[in-house]
Amino acid sequence: MLLFVGLGNPGGKYARNRHNIGFMALDQIASDHGFGPWKSKFQAELTEGKLGSEKVMLLKPMTFMNLSGQSVGEAMRFYKLTPDDITVFHDELDLAPGKLRVKQGGGHAGHNGLRSIHQHIGADYQRIRLGIGHPGHKDRVAGYVLSDFAKAEEGWLDDMMRGISDGAAELAAGDTGRFMNAVALRTAPPRSSTTKPKPDAAKPAPEDTQDAAPEPDKRSALQKLADKFK
């Protein structure tokens, strides 16, 4: 069994915040892969289902971001899991919007949700870092992460969420390379190779290169003779 955790804040007013992108990722997976209804458990919203051959629990802590570790720790102990069985989806300021990276272990880089999880289960869990970009100055970070995604960002956000769902079974199987490829096919699809090159305007068309056939001489013999003396 695996535990996928999405980080965010509970309540409608936070639903579209950049800080809630982890919740959004789990909602997409649950919807697309036929997971059961969400239930309240471990101070969280919880649902279960299958991704490929793996049984997976999806957990959205309802404790607010700064206390996320309480919920994750409870669930981990109840299901007798280890940190290696846990994957956390979270917003990442240090990645450009729409970029995604997978990381195993390491520090929390000041992220309050990760800091709390560190305190309850340690650092040896997997993270899916979901790029939201940086506002440019650290004093603006708090307001930025707690603001909604702009309308202009909905395109890349939707592509990222669909890509995460496309690759969710590969992620559950431990194939992070294929998971990231699935996301990339949505966020940066390959260009089509079927586009025909435009014709070169400077190059004449084939018919322009052929000499016109000479017109037959319709002059009479007398006219030809007269023309010689002109």
C-alpha cells in the first residue's frame, strides 16, 4: 500500500490558491481513476483506490498547512507504512510555473507543510515538486502562495494536473521517469513533424523554367522577301 499526500489549506476560500496545488493534484487523480468517496479520517480527507496494480490511499490534511505532519503521521502509523511508502505533492516556489520535479528525501527549504511532515515522520519520503514560480522577493511570498491562480495560468495548470493523472500509475509503480514523461507530454508536447515547409518565393515554379515554344512563321514567301530589304 502507498500513501499519496497533497498539501493545502481546507475551506473554499483557499481552494484555488497556489498553496493548494497539492490538493488539486490528488483531486484530479481521484476523479480520473475512479477512487471512492472522500471520507474524514486522520484529521484529513481520505480516499482509496488502485493505480495499476498498487493500492493507494490519497490524503488531504485538513489541519492547515503548518500542521500537515500530524495527519500524515497518524495515517502512516495506522497503516504500518514507512516514509518510503509516502509521496507528498506540494507547491514549489523555486520551479517555474508548470515545471515538475521528483525528489527523494532532503530538506524542507522553508516550506511549512514539509517542515511539519519532517517533524512527524522524518525526511525520507518522496516529494513531487509542483512549480508555481516565485513572486520575486521573499517579502511577497506569503501573499503570493495564498492568492488564487490567475486566469492566464489556467492553461498550464490544467495541463500539469492532467499529466500527473496520466502518469499516476507509473508513479505508484516506482517508475518516476515514465511519470515525468507523462507530465511532459501534456505540458510540453512534441511539435508535429507533418507540417509541410512553405514554398520558397524566390524559387521559380517548374513551369516558369520551361522555354515557350516558338510561334510558326505565317508570312508568305513574297512577304519574307520584302522583309529582307526593310
